[in-house]
Amino acid sequence: MVRDIFLLKNKNKIFTKTLLINTLWHTLVTLLLFVVFYIITSVFISNIISDNFNQILTDKLKYLIASVELEEDTLIIKPEFENYDPELTSPAKFPQFLQIYSSSSEILYKSKNIPDGTQLPINCPSIEDKFLFEDYEKENLKFRVGYSKIFSSDSNTFAYIQLSCLKTQADIILDRFFILNNLSFLIIFIIILFTSAFLVRKSLKPINKIIDTADKISATNLSDRIALKVSPQDELGRLQNTLNNLFDRLENQIHLMTHFTDNASHQLMTPLTNIKSELNFIFRTELNKDEYKRAINKINEQTERMIALVNTMLLLSKDRNEYKDDSSLFNLTELINNSIRKIYKDENIVYNLSEKIYIRGKQDYFVMVLENIINNAVKYGDKNERIILSVKPINKQVEIRIEDFGIGIPEDEKDKIFTRFYRSSRSEKLGIKGYGLGLSFVEIVIKTMEGIIKVEDNLPKGTKFIIILPRIILE
């Protein structure tokens, strides 16, 4: 009861471990993408602002250079130079600061909005192109500065022209952008968390349906199947098909086990009933020596039948891998000559055997395969008719034929003879004893040896069993 309550609570959890893990993974991945986007956006905006400053400085530097002349190594500034822009001459909303200095850092000119006794940092950079741009900071103020050269008549550097502008407004814009992103981060995190939880829960819903359906399937309820409206090609569709196929196999195996148990019980009941009848007869009746012998012989006969039946059922109950032995190699021709000929020395069997035929598998089991088929040929055949056992190679395979001239097998029963406990209608009518297990064992062994077995009519009468197995060719 406690376990059932626990399972019920666990089943109805709002957040299971799988849901939490997947939700966290989704959230972390999404946040990582958000952070990457945030970084890329910040760099992009910073570059746009820097490019805008560079363009402004470039245009103004071009004009200023055109307003400066050199005469006999003397710098002459045209009158319109100082009147070009109020941002250079007086305080303004977006002030700009101009300095012209020699290569020896001597100030040749500075704009009027730079107070006396004050100068901006002097730098004589190596300018490979016409202009050079960089950032610097002075007294907690950030500047974007552009440099260019003024050349003398002999094309040597006469002076440097330096134009700076404050980046205060741009920094304010960037700071507001960063603050907005930081404030929105928590809100975005919460939205992503709940969205991820919703999407993960939705994606796990079909799996929960599969679990619910699987929970309903039991030995007494094998008919339920998973029925999701999904494509058979996607993962859920393949999982659904795989599980449904598994349930089909389980249902088939349970039905076979039930059928096997019922038939085994029935087959064991017959000799047990006969034994009990003979024992009751012995206990209740005064018998002479011959009658005792007859009764004991019957009990012994029924006991042998039960032993044979139990041994066969034990063989059939083994895992199929136990029938397989890829490491064992044997000479089929020698096996038949040494075992089958001795066992059936009193039977009319014609042998047509090719020499040196090697196959892979457990030879003890293969002897039992041949015995089962030959025993049937003897039981269902005419004593005056021969049985033909032939072995011949066909390329990389070997064909084994066992032909009899007996009562044959009806066409509609050929596919059923390998079913456990199945016995043909003709054998039942003729009262031929058997359990219907031998050919089932034969089929299992042949399949584990990667072979096939076929049943055909042996015209004009009788049955022909054909076994095809891989042949091992020894160099």
C-alpha cells in the first residue's frame, strides 16, 4: 500500500527529475545564445558608433588639412580655418579639440576651446594610411581622436594634426543599453525557464502516454498497443513501432508458452494415467507371473515415453544461443558414416554422400536433427520402401536430402509441422505414436546453424526434407 502511494505521488509530480534536467539544459542553452547575442550586439553597436566618429573626424580633418599651407617651412592657417566650426572655437554640446604639433612635439596651433596651459596628450604615431584613429581617456573623459600628417615640400612629415571629440553621449547610449539588458536579464531568464519547462513537458507527453499504455499491458491484458499520432519515421514513431513489435512478440511468446504448457500437460497426462491404471490393476487383482511382467512392461513403456517427452521439452526450453557453436567444425560425411549408419543399420537406407563436407555447429545436436527426420521417414514410410539420404556440395553451401516413400504430408499442413505439439491428420488416423516436438527441435537447430529447411512432395509418393547449410571450404 505504501509503495503504491509512493508510486502514485511520483507519477503525479509536477517536476520530475527528467523534466528538471531537460528544462535546465534548455534554459542554459537559450541563455548562452542570449549572452552570445548580447555580446555580438554590443560589439556591433560599439563598432557602429566608432565608425560614425571616424567618419565625422575624417571629413573634418580633410577640410582642415586643405585650410593649412606651408611657406618656407612656416605654417600658415587660412582665415576661414578658425571660423570653420564653432565646436572648435567655443564650448558646444558636442565639442571638438584641435592640436597641430611638430614631430618634436612642439605645439604649433591649438583650438580656442582648449584652455591656456592645457594640452591634450601629444602622440606622434606611425600613420600608414592617410588617417589613424584611436581612443584615449583624460580626467575620466573619453575621447575619440583622429590623426593625419602635414607634409613639407620635400614630402617629409612637417607636423601632425590631431582632432579629438568627446564620446560622452555615445557612452551614455551604451551604458543605457547595458543597463537595459542587465535589468531585462532576470525577466528573460524567468520567461525562458517557464517556456522551457512548458516545451519539455509537452515533448515528454507522448512518452508518458507510452508509459501509461505499457503499464496496462500484463499477462492477462496483452491486447493494448501504443497509438500516437506521429510519423513512423521520427524518433517517437520508431519508439512506438519498436515497443508495439516487442509487445506483439511478447504476446505471441506468452500464447506459445500457454499452448506449450497445455499440450505438455496433456501429453504427460496420458502416460501418467496409463501408469496409474496399471498400478491400480496390480494392487486390486491377484496376478500370475506373466501378468505381472505384462503390467510392469506397460509401466516401463509409459515411463520411457515420459522420459523422452521431458528430455525433448528440456531441449526446446533452452535458449537458442545454446544450440549455436561457431567454434566447432565437423566432417558431415564422417558423422553420417560413424553415427547414422550404425543407428539405422537394420533400415533400408540408401546413402549418396560426397566426401569431405565440413559444416559448423554442434555435431551432437545435428545427429539428433538427422535422427528426428529419419525416424519420421521410418514411422510414416513403407517397410518395403527405401529411404534416401544424400549429401552434395552446391557452391559455398551443402544440400542434405532425406527422401521417403511413405504417406506424405498434406499441402495445407506443410507449414504447420514445425509447430510444437502439432501432429498431422494422417498420423492421428493411422495411430502412429509421437508428440509433435521433433521437427520443432529440428527447425531451431537448423536456423541457429544459419541454414534453411524445406518440405516437398516426393513424387509419386512420400516426403522430401531438404536442408541447406553453409559449407566450410578447407584449403
